[in-house]
Amino acid sequence: MTAPTPERPSEADLLEYMLVLREHEVGGARQEVVIGPYTAMLLIGALQLATRHPSMPDQTRAQLGAVIDQFRPWFAGTPGETIIDMGNDPELDR
């Protein structure tokens, strides 16, 4: 016997939901996220890689870049700053 699964929302419902989330964000809604420096570096790398996906819209790419930039002060003047800069270079992708 399997448990019933909820019906998957339609694409229109998902888009509507995302627009509501955007409205909340523009209105100032925020959620604090607490992570350590190692996890921050992993997150930065994942975001940098995602921003190079060919179908990534420019606006989304810019928003993700702004998230990455929020971490920069934490690593300023350390080898972490170099790692972040290297992560922006697609030539170094492996």
C-alpha cells in the first residue's frame, strides 16, 4: 500500500506562486540564513556555476551575482577572495 501523493501544481500555479514570492521580497520580506564559511564558499561556487547556464535569464544572473557579492566582505583580503574571483572564470571550470 502506498500513501497518496499530492497533485503537482500546474505551471501557471507555480508561476503565480513565484510572482507572489517576488512581491513579498520587493515589499521587504527577508529570512535570515546562518551558514559557516566553508558552506558559504560551496554556495558561492554553486551560484557561480549556475549563472553560467546558457538559459539563465540576465535578470536572474544579476540577482545571483548580488547574492555572491554579499559574501565578498567576509573573505576580503584572504585566499577566499581569490577563490571567489577564480570561480568567475569559466576557463577554470572542470
